[in-house]
Amino acid sequence: MKPEQILLDVHTHTIASGHAFSSLQEMVHAAADKGLKILGITEHAPGIPGTCAPIYFRNLHVVPRHMYGVELLLGAELNILDYEGHIDLEEFYWKMLDIRIAGIHSLCYQNGTVEQNTAAMLGAIHHPYVQIISHPGDGTADLLFEPIVQAAKETGTLLEINNSSLNPVRHKVKAHDNNLEILRLCKQYEIPVILGSDAHISFSIAQYDHIYPLLQEVDFPDRLIVNDKPNLFKQLLKPLPA
């Protein structure tokens, strides 16, 4: 996949997350300049220090969902909190989000055994509101990837290959090998993946430069990457409970 083919990026953060550096409109402008059709803005949920309060998510209805030719999905990157896969915020707020990502973050998760960590992620994958798992391969917690990939296929939950965690400056030493394993398994089981920039500044939107070499290394098929297929992405996005 070539950078010019990218049409969506749904894991990004604005200044509302407390440690990012661009406003919402700056992010959408940058997405439009890059030719994106869909931009997701997924602010950190309250388990991350300094992020927005729950009232932020309650007021998302005031924001237009189309700006500068870009469709905007406003949601949250929720935190997996325990070995059962519980997530933060409350169901009252989950229903107000356009998109729901969940991941393990060291600031609000007590690392356990590989079996406990895997159970935590499986719990989130089976959660009816969680549509995407963020940076499962970043190495924050040791995981068994085959059951995670199989559960993602069973539930229709997208697994993210995260560009930011592959950046050498992050010192995520296991991220390279972990993401290679996830890609190999997704290729084997014919499971689509989503590339995520995890942009914390507008210049990083749709930046997947650390991911492309891994895709080439495993000869990962373009047909299993959703970032150039907005309609397929929407079809694959797990629907909300009735």
C-alpha cells in the first residue's frame, strides 16, 4: 500500500487529551490537505492523567460531522482496566461516541502474567461497544496473540497496527516483533487490520512510515488493510448493541 492511497485514519488525539498539540479544526484541516475521506478523533478516556472530563464526550453532538470535505468520527480511546477487560467511562457515554477504541496503557493498568493480560484484552474484544483494539503489539503487556486474533475474527473487532508505538524514539523494544506476529496471524486467518497513526499533532495524521516495512516483510495483502477502503471500514465497524 502506498501513502497516496490512504483515505482514513481513525486513531488521533487533539489538545483535549492533555498531551497532544493540535486543535480539532487543525486536525481536520490537515486530514483534508492529505486527501483523507474519514478522520477519527479519539480522545483519551479519564484513566489517562490530564485528559478531558466525561462532560467532553457528552457534548460531542455540537461538533459538525463533516468539515472541509472530511467525514469526522468523534469517539474515545478507552482504557482496559483489569484482567476481565473492563473499560473506563460509563455506558451512558459510550452511546454518545461515533467510534470506540480500547487499549492497554501502563498508566491505568497493572501488568500481570501473559495469561492475565491476554484475558484482559479478550474481555475488551468481546465487549459489545469496543470496535477497535489500539496498539495490541506495543509491548506494554505481554500477550498471546493467536487467541486475540481469533477472537477479533469471531467478534468483528478490528486490530490496529500502530505507527507511533513503532517509532524508535518510543523505545517500545517488543513492538517490531509483536506487530510482525500479529500481521502474520491476520494474514493466516484472513482478518482485516487497520493502520493507526495515533497522531498527537496534525502533521502525524495518516503517517504510517514505520508500518510499511513490516507490511512488506510479511507480504501482507492490501485487500486486508482497510485504510484505503472507507466503505469497507464502515461495513466492518462493529455495530452497537440493539
